[in-house]
Amino acid sequence: MTYLKDFDTSNKQMATVIESQRITPENCPEVRSIKLQLSDAKFTWHEGQNIGIIVPGPHDFGHQQHFRLYTIANSRAASNKNKPEIELCVRRCFYIDEFSGEQEAGIASNYLCDLKAGDTLTLTGPYGDAFKIPDETDSHILMIGSGTGIAPFRAFVQHLYEHQPNRAGQVMLFYGANSGAEHLYHNEQLNDLAQYYDQKTYQSFLGINQRPWINRDSDGLSNILTENIQTIWELINQTNTYVYLAGLEKTLQQFSNILITQAGSSARWHWMLEEMKEQSRWAELIYK
């Protein structure tokens, strides 16, 4: 396991906020799409990679800076060719202090969500190489995510649309949300994923948590995966299908449990999973 303290943050650069737009309604948890212009004209990245955000201090416990990773939510093709631009999908987070019992603001998410156009910040990276996009246009792609885990898939779909406009393989996105308004990048606030629906091979399936006031961990993803398990299972059994997962650990757990049931045993599913990993047809971008 790699810890945040192990990342090399020595290669820093400045970025300027171009735009910060809320993409959820006022009655839902705040999620913002934040567009940044980078100072390094040679900066490049791959879909699925992260950048590091450095929040200046001082912070609690004597920390001079606070470091967090965020997945880049746009493809290289969708960026400004002369001055690189990246987009982040950031949820304003809060947590309950286990000692005081009081609600505390997440340092990095609130720092980013409070930035305005023209503000500058320090970032590092990119890090990781989670999602290698197959070159074969007849390959099938399954994307499974929840919450802001949709960010790498937005970049992924942009890349496919730009570089493989005539692909024959199926592209399916299964996405779990706490409410319909949280279907990020495909709602009334920012409906940019809708532009890909003219592609006959692209389909998106949204699973809504039926009881968000009771269970904050969306059961919508499990429901939508279960409803479409026959299609998913048929694709997974084809040797030209690639699977990508992004989101919290619960996303991986939900998908694994459903596939274990479909496979008939844990042993059979894990054998299939190891085979897909050996063939580089399985990738995860899972957050703790």
C-alpha cells in the first residue's frame, strides 16, 4: 500500500483557477467542477492519473502543508493545446472528530471548493497510471464507479470520443449515486456526458440510492449492477473486454460480491479475476 507521505512532492508548479462551477443543486451535497490552467506548458498526463494538491499551512499538529490526491477529470485531447488545462471533480467534505464529536471541514476539499477564478494554487504530479485504454476499437469497456469516482471515466469517455469515434465495441458506464441530482456530469447543472450518446456503442446506467436518509453508502450501484448482470457477465467472459473501477472501497466490494454470486463460487470468480489482471484487462482506482 502506498501512503500519501511516500509521494514525491518536490516537483511543484503553479496553477490558476479558470472556473469553479457547482454541479449539484443547493439541496444536495456540494460537488464542484474546477478547471485549472497549469504554468508548465509541457505538462501532460494519462487518463486515470492523479495530481497532488498542496494546501499551505500551518495546520494542526505542526504540519506546514497538507497534501491530497485528486483524479484528473478531463482527457488530454479536451485540454487547451498551448496552455494545459485540467479539471477536477471535488466534493466538499466534512467529518466528525472522534474525540470532540464536532463536525470538522475536510482541509483539501474545502480549500479547493473555496477557490475563485483567478486564484492560484500549488500542485504536483501527475501520479499513477491506472487506466490503460485499449487500442483495439472492437474491445468492450465496462466502467463501474460511484460518487466522484466518475471523474476518471469522464476523461476516459472524452478520450474514446476523440480518438476512437468509430469504435465497434460496447462502452458501458455503471454509476451509483445518492440521489438523481448527484449524477455528476450528466444532470441539469453540467450535462456534458450527454454529447456522447450519439455513439451507438455507448450506454450509461445510473443507480440511485433508494434510502439516502438512512444509508449514505449508495445501494443504487448494487441495484443497477444486479439488474444488468447478464449483460455484464456475457461481456466479462469475452477476452476482449476491459473492466475499470473507480470510487470508494465499497464500490469494489459491491461489484465483487455480485460477480461471486454470478460465478457460483468465490474461487471461480477469483480465478477469472486473476486471469483478467494477468492480461491487463482489469484496473482499479479505489480510494480509502
